[in-house]
Amino acid sequence: MSIRDLNRLDTLPEEEEEDYYYDMHPTKEDLMGESVAQQDLMSHLISLLKELYHIEGWFVSGNLNIYRTADKKEYPLAPDVALFKGVVLSRATRVPLRSWKMVLPERPAPTVVFEICSKETWKDDLKKKPEKYRQMGVKEYYAYDPNMPQYWSDRPNRLRGWHYQAGELIELKLDERGWLWSNELDSWLVPDGEFLQLYDRAGRRRLTLTEAERAAKEAALMSGAAERAAKEAALMSGAAERAAKEKAWAKLRELNIDPEKL
């Protein structure tokens, strides 16, 4: 079954409907809950990635259980944010998904994952999950601490990242600005307090759809204001010109000179 075939399905394949244990029972992460900082950043990153790949329509998920084997009791990994490059799902296929079973056809590992650190998870996010995602087949993994104060105190920056090259786990080095380059996202990852921003190669911040719409409206308003100011300036210039002309003509008339005959 190809991705193209999957897009034409109105319902999930029969084997997709087979539930794993943790499709119906909470994991320990499910029981932890999420802070407002986590929720806001998850929503922001998902929106950014969907906007970045809106033409391709690649699948982006949040907190989706991912299983590597056919073992129905397997304990899943559920990245806070995951991007599946090259995977396009129709709405009818995407909406009912309860989990992602990599043993099924056309179910690759996510390409890029993000974990947003909390008091309960940050140690695992840094110590255990880089290796777990390597085993899964993820190409890039990023951990971000949006909390104030930060939970990891051994370094000032909030962002850490790893990529996987020939099966090897390699931690990425921040540049002098504290930015990380993502080959898979073709973007700079830029810490911004409780948020993580994406910038393109030219140094322009990538916008969510909401931000892009707001920027377009603001640009239109500024353009309209500039146009009105230009018209007002032209009217004022014309009025000043007429006033100067009338003053000159009045002076000529005082000298008994008819300006109409000049």
C-alpha cells in the first residue's frame, strides 16, 4: 500500500483498528498533565510545521502514541510534536488515528521530534529519549525547556538537539548566537524565552498561519495609511502653492499690474 493509496481510503485499514493496550489505558506521561507553557509551545510548533509544509501537507502530530513492534503490550513513545516528512494523510484517514503502528505498511518513523521539558520529564528528555529515538529511526530530535526558571541548570541555553548519522547519535552544537541549524526543517531553531522560533536561511522568522494573516493585515493598514498621508501631503502642497500664487498676484495688483495679462 502506498501513501497515495492511503490518501484514497475512506476508513482505516482493518489492521489499523486493532488497539494496543496503551491505546485504551493511560501511560504515566498521560497522568502527568501539561503546564500552560508546554501546551502553548506545542500548539505553536505544530502550527509552524503545518504552515511550513502546507503545500506538501505532511503529517504533523502531537502526543500520538508510536509503537515499533507488533507487541500489543508495547509501551509507546509519544513525542510532544512529531513531523512525518513524506507522509500525507486524508482527513478521513487522519482523524480516527489513535496511534501510529510502525509495523504497518507506509508507517515510517517520524522524521523530526520535539520534546518540551517539564519537571517530571526533563531528565528522561535529555538522558534516555535521544537513544530511544535513535532506535526508532528518527533523523532529528530536539528538547526545549520553556520553564522559568529552567529545569536543567548545567547550561544557560534552553535548546538541545541531536541528529542521527549512520545510526550514530550525535549532539548538535549551538552557534555563537545559541541557534541550532536543522537540515530536515531547512531552518534555524531559535530560543525565544518560553517559545522556540524557526528562521529561514535568510534570517527571516517563519510565521504561523495566524501570524502571517495578522502581518498581511498590518501591512495593508500601513500601506493604506501611507497612501492617505501621501494624498494629504499632495493636497497640502497644492493648497500652499495656490496660497503663494494668490499672495503674489495680490502684490502685483497693489502695483496696478493685472496678473492676468502677464
